[in-house]
Amino acid sequence: MTDELEEIRQKKLEELRSGERETAADAQAEASPAEPVYVHGEGELRSTIGDSDVVLVDFFADWCGPCKQLEPIVERIAAGTDATVAKVDIDANQPLAAQYGVRSVPTLLLFADGEPVERLVGMQQEPQLRSLIDKYS
């Protein structure tokens, strides 16, 4: 048993030294999150937009019926595309919503390479959102 453990230790040590082993943090940093990322403030939003090629930002409110209808669609988009999906609660982030000209919810902004490229207001269908994301991916 001791020889077997030592062999495993040596193998792992060699992997670490050669850089072949990818850490879970490295894998997470390279892949887009499989769930929406809740953003609080301009700094977090800028960071999220800067970390991914394509980011769909969902400006929503808890009291908004269409926002609640859109939520499962946005979650499927996050899980099923390479885009990062960010969610911004307009009640908790009023200055951020104002900065992006959000006057009604839901409002979706699509960013590609750090720049806003599309704006959608109101309830959206999943195929339309996927098509839009594919256009910029």
C-alpha cells in the first residue's frame, strides 16, 4: 500500500512540474459560467464584460412578470451557449440601469468583445437569443 501511494505521489508531482495538469480554477476561468452571474455595480459588470467574448446582460426586476417568464430562458442560454449571462437587478443597481439607458424591464444588452452590440426590450424567445449570440460568437 505504501509503495502504491508513493507511486501516485510521484506521478502527481511530475504532472505538476510539467504543467500538464489543469486546475479546476483554470478550467473555470476559461469556460463561461453555466449559470447566470449576478452583477452588483459598474465594476463587476465591466469585469464580467471584459472576461468574456460575448456577454448577455439581463436587466430585470423582481416585481416584473415578463422578467420572471424570461428567467428560465436566460438560465438555459447560460447553460447551453459559450456566452456569459449576467443579471442586473435594476432596483438594487439604479445608477447602473440609468447608465445603460434601461427604461423598462426586461432589457437585454449583448456585448461582444467588450462593446454593446444589441439591445432587446421585453420578452424574448430562446431561439432568437441563441441566434443573436451565435452571430457574435
